[in-house]
Amino acid sequence: MGKGSQIERDSFSLIEAGMKRHFDEQLLPIVKRVIHATGDFEFEAILKFHPDAVRSGIAAIRAGKDIFADVKMVEAGINKKALSRFGGAVICHISDEDVEKAAEEKAMTRAGCAVEKAFYNNNNAVNIGIAAIGNAPTALIRLMEIIGDGGLWPGLIVGVPVGFVKAEESKAALFGKPYPYITCLGKKGGSPIAAAIINAIIKLAGSHE
């Protein structure tokens, strides 16, 4: 075992020892990985899971479904080598030329237009099994709108955008949805958290085969 692996194992042991809440065997690895990525035990309280979230996420990974990332930082943080073992890939449209053009024409954010490209009247969305939104509240809002209009939707939404404008509201709205989600209430969030959640689910998908 390498020194880096031992440090990570020690970190996770310290995190678990410092936790005050009990989580089941599927939620615990996710919560610990988020705390590891942030150094913030408050995520014990603010992370929220739909009852079918982890099961849906694992099923999507094992089925070789792709993961939609709202921004490049989320894309970069996901363990693509581990994901590729199941046949999935990470999709991010935020920098696509047609998305930039659409954002200008529609006076929308690029993040919102990237979601439209992935999920609205797009056959490519058929293979998207998880949406990982860690930065842009407008992406999360637009995705919920598309689903509400009867559009294509992933098996799991990881919606943890960070910030002071619409982030808190978008996550509160997701928290009330009937479909599988993982979110964190309040202003905290971010791309590292989205990636940490996805990586934990990928690892669960492999360890529960």
C-alpha cells in the first residue's frame, strides 16, 4: 500500500471517529468522502438523500450510463478511469461552441443551455444516467424544468451548486422532488462536492458487485 493510500485511510478513520450522526452502509461512504473533500463536518447535517438515490446511482453506473457534468471542474474531479470500467463516460457541454452561441441568442447562462443540449430533445440523453451539478444553480433549475415538462431525466441528480444567487433556492426545490436526488441545503456546495459524491457512488458500484 502506498503512503498516499495510507494517509487517505487514516483520514477516513479520523472522519468517522469525529462524526456525530449515524448513516447506513451506503450513505456513510458518501458523507465521509464529502467531508474529506471539504474538511467540513457540517455536511453531516446538510447532505440530503432521496430514499432511492444511492440505489439509482449504482444502477446507472453498472448499466454503463454516462454522467453529465455542469462544468469542467466537476468533469475533472470525477474518476473517469474507474467509471470507464463500467462503460460510462463524463459529458460536459459548457464550452461547446453551439452552447455558447445559444446562450447569447437566448440571453441564458451557458450552464442552462448545456443542460438543454444534453436533456432537451436530444437522443444522446438516453444514455445519461446521472447529472452532477456542482457549480451552476441555473443548470439545476433548467434540468428540473425540463423534467417537469416531461423531458428526459437521469436516474439520479446530484445537485449541489454553491453560491449566494439561486443556489440555496435551487437545492431547496430539488429537495422537494419525487425523483432520486442528492443535495445539500444552504449556500454551501461546489464542484469538489459533486465529484466526491459521484466518486463514492462509482466505488460503491464496484464494491457491491
